[in-house]
Amino acid sequence: MGATVTTAATKENTWGGGNEPLKVSYGKMMMWYFILSDSLTFCGFLVGYGFTRYKFMDTWPIADEVFNHFPFLHGVDAPMYYVALMTFILIFSSVTMVLAVDAGHQMKKGKVATYMFLTILGGLVFLGSQAWEWKNFINGTYGAVETRGGSILHFVKGEGTEAKQIALADFAIVDENRDEATLTRGKGTWFLKGPEAATYSIAEVKAGLLANPDVKIRTQKTIQDPETGRRYKEVLTREQSVERINDATIVVEGASLIRNEYGHKTFGDFFFFITGFHGFHVFTGILINIVIFFNVLLGTYQKRGSYEMVEKGGLYWHFVDLVWVFVFTFFYLV
Amino acid sequence: MASEGTHQSNTKKIWTVFAILSIITLVEVVLGIIKPESLHQVYIYGLSLLNYIFIILTIAKAYYIMWSFMHLEHEKKSFQWSVAGVLGFLCVYLITLVLIEGNYIYDVFQSSQYKWIF
């Protein structure tokens, strides 16, 4: 590049521009180092999750019992199938991305555009899947009660490992005269403050428990079967259950940032934070891919003579996939 | 640089890597659902053998994504190290220290009278 000041020729070569240390172009190198720093951020999140999980080792929720939904299969226990599907979707959109980069190397504009389009589509499907996952997580399935000490109690039928969780709706006895349940913000103008009313009150849940002799309480405590090594949650005896329900203070349905029906309070926070931060990366990745896609259509890169921008966008997109691989393992699998 | 036009298509290799990644994911899911007793029961340093397998498979997947999809294999050795080396070292460092700390606090909760400090 034309430097105005006369300098020694060697200096000109080094600092005059157009130099590529480590044989990587400036844009790609900076994308790599951005990815490096962003990976460390995600590493920090996942390690924070690991820390909290180790800290509350024997009261942490079992992922298989929380993430067991699959579209159109209501009430069927389908652990992990859905996240596995999401993983495939993201890996596949990574493949179409790398195919777009490959077509870019050969300067095939039409092919690049097609593969970019498929990548964007894959990203959108993944984001939609994540929204569905969040919806299930936020709404919850069974409902639970929280005790004075802040721990969550589930209701089950059956013994030990065979115990099946049941919903509050399955056994709670509805009290016709219960005020705080029927009057919500939407129905009564006087209802201005106080906790958002749950579908059932503590008294209704308690009445239901006392009336159904086969319903028992399951605590958060994890027990490992010495025979099979399988982990499950402790189920109280009927007498203990009747005793323990007196500790209940709040009915919990679904999840918020304050409490969730699955177990430890921080579990919900980590779920929202880690998958949300990843989802945000997917979202920005889709935006970047859309911009690149239209530039491909307009022929910007064809005129430039290089599809390196597709490569740089591709690096970011693969990074998003890379992070998901780790989230999948540490949040759902381990 | 990419603009030479001398690149021939790597499509076959891309699909191979996709097949590898899919198979690894499938193995993970199957193991995660079955949870074989022989793997789940064996503990090494407080972590079950099954979890070691999951972590190793995940790192294998990360390797294929970074080396093949992100074309790290075609970069100079020094650049590969400046990314993967730094990332590997810092992550292992952080994981080791923080998990040891988490385990320690768990022990305190279980058996110490200094619970209230935490």
C-alpha cells in the first residue's frame, strides 16, 4: 500500500499493510480470536453450572425427568429424544454452511446462495425448537410445593425407582369457596398485589394428599441404587408424607427465575441463562447469515472475487454448533 | 487464500465428517437412555465411567467441528496452537479449580459445623 513517508524497504514490507501473520487474513484471524474469547465465556457459564451442581450434588434435579417431552407425544416419557433432534438439526445446518463455504471456494454463486438459504432455515428451525423447549420448561407438567426451607416436594404414586410423578390436578381437592384461586388480576380489580395465584392452594393440595392414601411425597434427595447404579429421588413413606406436607408454603407450577417445580432454584436460572445465551448467539448468527445471503444474491462477493465473508460467517456459525455440543453434554447428558 | 480457484471440492469429506458427528451423537443418546449398569456403576475420581465416555465423545465432536468444518487443519501449526492450545489450557484450568471448590463446599454442607459461612 502506498505509504507517503519514505522508509526502509524492509519496514515497508512489514508495516505497509497487506501482511498476513500466521498466513491467516485479518478478518478470519480476528473472528477466531473472538470465538476464542466467546468460548471462554461459555466455558465460564458451564463451569459455574458444574460448580453449583457439585455444591448441591445430592439435591440436583435429574435431567431425564425434566426434559422428557416430544412434539405430539403427550404424557409419553421421552427423555432426550428432542434435544438429540435439535443437535442433529444444528449439526446439519453446520454441514450446509460448510458446503456453502466449499461452493464459495469454487466461485459458484448459485450453490453458495442455496446452501446459505438452507443454513438459515436450519437455524430458524433450531430456534423454534428451543422456544418450544422453553415453553414446556416454563409451563411445567406436574406442579410441586415449596417448603419453608426452600426445597421442592413432588407428588408420586408407587415405590422407590418405580415411583411415577403425578400432577397436582390428579389429586388436589378443589375448594369451591377458595378466593385467591378464582380471583386473579384479570378477574378482580381489587387484586393488585401479592403472589400470582397458583391453580391450587396449599390447603387444596393438602386435602388431596390426605384423601388419597396412595399418594406420597418425593423429596429432592438423590439416592443411588447400589445394584444398578441408577439414580432416583427419595420417596417418603405415607406417614412421613402426611407429616411433611405441613412444611409446604407455596404451590409452584412451572419455572421462573425465582423458583421452579423441578428442584433446586438455581437449576432454572442456569437453564434460562445458558440455553438463552446460546439461543441469542443462534439468533445473531441467523441475522449475520441473512446479511451474507443477500450479499451473495446481489453478487457482492462475486465482484470482490472472494467468498471469504461466507467463510467468516461460517466460522461463527460452526462456533454456535460447537457450543451446543457442549451444552448438550453437560446440561442434558451428564 | 481462497480466491485462487485451485480448490477442488471437499464435498465427500464434509459428508464423511457429518456421518461421524451423527454417529457419535447417536451413540451418546443411546448410552444416555440405556445407561448401562457396567458403565454407570464404575467410578473414577468421583465421576462415573459413562460420564467420562460422554466427555471424550464430546471432545471428539469438538475436534471434528473445529478441525474439519472450521478448517483449522489447513492453518499454520502456530495458529492452531494459539486457538486450541489457549482454549484447552484455560478451560482445563478453570474446570479443575472450580469443580474441586464445588466438591469442597459440598463436603462442608455434609459434615462441617461451618455451614453458615456459605
